[in-house]
Amino acid sequence: MQIFRFGFEAMSCGCEIVIASSAQKKIAMDLAALAIEEVSRIERKYSRYLRESIVSRINASAGGGAVVCDEETLALLHYANTLYKNSGGVFDVTSGVLRKAWDFKARRLPEQDELLPLLSLIGWDRVERDGGTVRLPEEGMEIDFGGIGKEYAADRAALILYAKGVRHGYVSLAGDIRVIGPKPDNAPWIIGIQDPRHRDRTIASIPLYAGALATSGDYERFFDADGKRYCHIIHPGTGYPVSFWRSVTVVAPLAATAGSYSTIAMLKESEGVAFLDEAGVGYLAVDSQGEIFHKQCG
């Protein structure tokens, strides 16, 4: 068998489909194209940046009428509700409005009078879900699937490849990985975990035969001010970025689970590891002092 790698861009990040197959490259390429199209479909459907997406339509209707949703969208909303409850409210898909106050390119701290109006718009428990509809009760409220959408796309792409007969390979969307199956010799795929303070170094290598891996950290979008790092993972209660962890990597059966749980652990700060322990997932977490905490899955 040969290992074929197909790189592509989606969701504003670098992605890769890896397929091990005895078939010709053209066949592997056609299979990869199906998976890539599924990722693109999910991006078109759920990106807040696209006016025609269901997320944009829900947000545009905030303060107005309810929006009818299909079964796939209702399932994601249900998952968002589960994460909100399981996280004690820190994973809140209505908290994306805080990005309006935080400009990581300008490297500027927001004033309180910028944050307070946005904080008043946050609250998943205020979102009205009735049968097949969803309604945001106040103008300016938003939902944002940024915390689960990319990982959901990885799961969907891997499922399509498996349904088409692929048994060895994985889907990687910006390093969030869903494994379809081990290497052809049944060896695991070795996934390097980036050092959150040195882009060209790894701090560990995790073997994956199946399942998924995702990392949340303070090193992709951030700025430093007065000796403190401000990252893009913002607590919905305070309106300020979290600071306890440099990075949290989670291993779980699904990429959607791994991604959301790694984010929840970041948001829970000092209680993050206890949350992951209770959830029963594997993890590797690096705190703000560089100390590593880890637990194998299973």
C-alpha cells in the first residue's frame, strides 16, 4: 500500500487528507475530493462569515422571528446545549460576540464600556428552541459554531471515507485529527504535539490507532501586553481571555468531543484537568509555568 497525502485550505486553515491504499493515486484523489467537499459543505452551511449560511441567518434574525432548522443543525444545537450544561456554562456558543471587542491584530485591550454591552448579549440559556426552530431573543445576539464546527467537519469527512472503503488514514483540519484506521501494517499514526512556546518544537508524540485528537492553546491568536498574554479563548463570564493553560490536547473517540473538551478545559482554567478526568478522556496539558499534566485514554 502507498500513503497518499492531499493538502487543501478550508475554514481559514491548512488541512490534509491522508489515505493509505493499494489503489492508484487517481482513485485515492477522487476519494479525498469527496471528503474535501464535505468539509466545504459544512463550512458553507455554518460559517458566520458567509451571509447565506444558516448561522448567519439565525444571527440576522436576532430579536425577530424564529428560524427553521434542518435535522443536522438541530443536532449541533443539541450538542451545544449538552456542552453548555456539562461545562457549567463556560462553553457557550453565544459568546462569540466578544470577538468584537478583542482585536488581536491591533493588539489592543478593550475598555469596560466595550465589553459590558457584549457580555449582556451572552447566554445560551436564553436561546429559544422550539421543535424545529431556533430564536435569539435579543437583537445583537449571535451563535457561533467555531468551537465545534471544524471538528464536526473532520468527523464527517472521515465517516465518508470509511463508507467508501478507506480503512487506513486520517483527516487533519488545522491539526485537529480524526483517524479512520491505523497504518496498513496496523501501526499507529504518530501525532506530534507542538510546544506552545516554540513553533518548531514538539513536546510529545501521541500514537493513534483510531479516534481523534484536538488541541486548544494560547499560541495561535494572541498578543502580549504589560508582560501578560491575551489569547483568543475568552471566558463568557468575564469577557477576558483565559490564562491558566498554555495548551490542552485531548484524545477522544470523536473530533467534536476532543475539540470541545480541550476548549472547556482551557475555559475551566485550574479546574480543567479535573473536568477531563471526570470525562474519562486522555489528555496532555501544559500550564502557564510549563508544567505538563497527562493521562492516557482508556
